[in-house]
Amino acid sequence: MKKNYRLNNLGCANCASKMEREIGKLDGVNSATVNFMMQKLTIDAVDEGFDDVMASVQKIIKKIEPDCIVKM
């Protein structure tokens, strides 16, 4: 399943790169792209457990950029 999300308050390109790298390491994630300029997250993950993957994604984003909000 591939989905796009808005990232509000994403502060810098370096943080976006860190997020992309860490999200890509999660089990069940086929690919993840964080576009700093567009403030967008594109994630391709397995259908089973997608909600669990997104919960982990939220934690990673908050750890790297505490003010960043994922708009579902």
C-alpha cells in the first residue's frame, strides 16, 4: 500500500533525510521518501500491519523533529 502524507513544521532538509533513512529501516516498509521542499512523506508498506508501521513512523518523526505533525 502506498500513501502520501503532509508534514507540517518540518524544520530542515537534514531532518527530512534522517526521517527517510530511519523509516526505510522499519520492517514492512518497502520504500519511504521525505520531500523537504514539498513537506511530504510518501510511504510504501505492506498492507498487513500498515497501522503498526504508521505508529512507528510517527514515533520516528517525533524523535527527530518534535514539532513536526503528520497530517493523515
